Amino acid sequence: MSENQNIVIMETQYYVINLGRQLGSGGKEIGEKLAKELNISFYDKELINLASKESGLCKEFFEKADEKASQSLLGGLFGSRFPFLTESIYPYNSYLSNDSLFKIQSDVIRHLAEKQSCLFVGRCADYILRDHPRCANVFVSASTEARIERLMKLHNISAEKAEELMEKADKRRSSYYNYYSYKTWGAAATYHLCIDSSVLGIDETVKFIKQFVTMKLHLF
């Protein structure tokens, strides 16, 4: 980032909330409700479409790499070179890696944070925006029992299947976050606030986080 870009961010009136979450903790719902309460923009899967538009690459690239650490080149996943390129894409000499797509998505996150106050769910936004002067980094967890129950209701699946989904998601998200941020996913020292949504419930957790964010960022 250039010196001029840093000056723009340092003088910004905007703020960002970066929300990490365990699958089944209600993190996305909490993020949506919190963003609505604060009247700020909410970004989760929307980042995939924005990154696609920004780069000229079709969103399938970003969907395949979404919150996955760089382990292999995407070309191998699709079986051919550039099957999803749009007409506006600039030429590439090789397959795109997950790292390249992470860089594109990171640029989108930074650009959004420069233009508005917003809440980002996952995708290492807290690390990407680590130099932003007005940010609150939150991690939402929940008890294993609460997560299983929520996933069973959401997806109409068995407890065994819900637990399997949880384990895979936790492994994938932690590997992704730890790889790109050099920090530890879910560890208290990584965030400004860690909260168990199964203690207060979704709506009261939203209220608690809102109060914390309001005090930390001086939103009075």
C-alpha cells in the first residue's frame, strides 16, 4: 500500500467490524443483524461476486478457493486452462493459484473499507485490514451441542452429519486463516472480543457485540 493510500485510511471516518465464526455458531446471522443495527454494509459470500467482477474472472474460481489455504493450483481442479474467463480478463501465463485469488479478494476488501463502514465475515478480513485505525475484530463460537442442534435444524441432517460438517469446516477455516494471517484462528489473543453465542443466544449476543463495538470505536 502506498504512502498516499495510508493517509486516506488514517483520516477515514469509516469503521470496520471483522467477524470470525465457527460453523453452527450463528456467526453469519449475528453479523447480518449487527450490520443492520448499525446501518452498515454486510459482506460474506458477496465478496465472491465482487472479486469476480473486479478481476474479470468468473465466480467459480473464487467459490472453489473460498476460505481454503493454498495447496494446489486451481487449473488442476477445473481440468483445463481458463474455462471461466470473461471477456474483460487480462492475459495470464499460468494457472491461477489460491494465493492469487486471495490477493484479488484482499484488494476488494481494502477498497470497500476505504469507501464505507462495513462488516466482513471471515476471509481473513481482520488480518487484511490490520492497519485500519477503526476496526473491531470479533470471534463467535458456541458449544458443540448448540452448534450441532443449529446445523441439524438448518440443513435437516442427523447429529452425526452435523458433527462431521463442523469438524471439516473448523479444519478448513483454521488452515486458511493460519496460513494467510500467521495467527491462530479462534485464539483469544487474535481478536478484540471472543464470545460464545450459546450463552446469551443470537439476539442478546448481537446486543452485546454492538455495545462492545460502540465503546471501542466511539460510535456515540
